[in-house]
Amino acid sequence: MEKVLVLIKPDGVERALVGKIIARFEDCGLKVVALKMLKPTKAMVEKHYTDDENWLVSVGLKTKQSYLEKGIEVKETEREIGMRIRQMLIKGLTDGPIVAFVLEGNSAAEISRKIAGGTEPRKADPSSIRGMYASDSYSLADSKQRPVRNLVHVSENAAIAESEIRIWFSEKELHEYTRADEGSQYG
Ligand code: ADP
């Protein structure tokens, strides 16, 4: 079984969506094995949104592509866009309390990202968390110089989840138990 980290960002907490968001993941069979509310420090968030070159360039590339699709010319390099978004994200995630939790289950990262939906709520599948409970867009976020308000963060894959979980939870905070329906799900 795989683990994945989910963060309900300050916008999700402020909109009182904590219960609904957790339920979406639990309802499809994923098991909550750690959970807490906290106000992250800048140092924690800097570890989470790393200054890893691949991350900076991949976030920048996604953003550049979405601008090009709309015919907007972008002068910044992918890395520069990535750096700018990273700074916004660090500020965004330290703005208020968040809820962090770890889910465990079959293909937990892939399934959780499907439930969360695409990064930009405007385009996210309407049955996903971001599509159902949010409507923000890159262009609106840009005009206000803030990160796109998309309620949740979900680790990109199982390997990244492992290192992200270590940032937010100690070994002692991760629990082992059997969900009553595990037999009918995986037996
Ligand atoms: P995801 O959270 O879907 O994995 P990314 O890792 O690409 O997406 O981006 C991390 C976070 O950065 C997103 O959840 C979003 O809040 C924010 N973000 C990404 N691209 C932009 C952008 N172009 N403008 C504003 N915020 C952005």
C-alpha cells in the first residue's frame, strides 16, 4: 500500500471545507493514517516547496504553456516563473492555519490527485475537489499577485510523498490500523 500527503491550504480551512475535503478521500477507500492542524513556519514551507531546479522549471513550464495557449507572450524564463510562484506559495501557505494528513491505500497518490483535480480550478474536472469547490484561475491569481486558490496540495507521486511526509510528520505521528472495509476493498 502506498502513502500520500495532503495539505488543506489556508483557503480550504477559511472556506470551512475541511470535513468535506477529507470525506472525499475517505469515501473512495483511502485510509487517514495521520492528521493535524498547524500554522506552518516559513522554514517548513521552504522545505516543502523546494528550490529544486526540476520543480522550478516544471512549474514554470506548466504556467508558460497555459499562457501560450491563451496567446499571452511571456518574457520570463521557466525558472524565473518557477521562482516567482515559489515565493508566492511560501507566503500563501504561511498565511493561516492548514490541515495536513496522510492517506494510505492502493495507488494512493494517483487516486488522490484524481480526486483533487487539475491545478487550475477553472479547468479542473467539475467532480473533483478543485472543480467542485473552487473557481480560481491563473490569470485572476496573477492579477492579484498570489498563488492560485486551489484548496489542496497532494503529493505528485509515491516517492515525492515519502519525502514530503517526513517534512510534516514524525514517525510517531503515523498510525497503523485496519479499516473495517479493507477486506471488501482489497481482499
Ligand atoms: P499541483 O498542486 O497541482 O501539483 P504544481 O506543483 O504545478 O501543482 O504547483 C504548485 C502550486 O502552485 C499549485 O497548487 C498552485 O497553488 C500554485 N501555482 C502553480 N502554478 C501557478 C500559477 N501559474 N499561478 C499561480 N499559482 C500557481
